[in-house]
Amino acid sequence: MLLIECPYCGERSELEFVYGGQAHIARPKNPADFSAQEWTDYLYQRDNIKGVHAERWRHTHGCGRFFNALRDTTTDHFITTYKVGESPPAALNTAKVGP
Ligand SMILES: [Zn+2]
């Protein structure tokens, strides 16, 4: 069984968590100035990283809070977790698959 460290509750079973997508996607500051293509990119385009990826997770069957995690997509190993609003640790690798 995979264990995930919730930064608020501690280590719990993966069954208590839900993946929430890529972390650190900032909402545009001036949304009225965005073109249709820029909105499409903001809403639907995400990195497809082979290696360490910053992800958002939610402890749905625990505290219910969102948090961020660095996970290696090649091994499914969680390197670290951290609270929303904190910067990602320096271990973040931005190697990507595809263009
Ligand atoms: Zn929790």
C-alpha cells in the first residue's frame, strides 16, 4: 500500500487522497485581457513531466485540505509534501515529455 504524508495529519493510506492536478497554476491577474487561446491554454494545457512533478492533492477522507506534493512520475514515489501557499522545494525537476 502506498502511503502519502498529509502535511496536516501525517502519513495515511493512498485510499484517503484524491489527485487534484498540476500544482502552482496561477489564475491570470487581468482575465479580461486574455484571448480565447490564452484562456484555452490556462484551462487545459498542463505539463506532462517524466520525473519529478509538482502536484496538488486533497486529503478527502481525512482533514479535507488541499496540499502540494513532489512526486516522481516514473516511480510513483512521493518525494515530499507541503502546504498550499508554500514554495516547492528545490528538488523540483522540470524535465518534460514532448514539445
Ligand atoms: Zn490531512
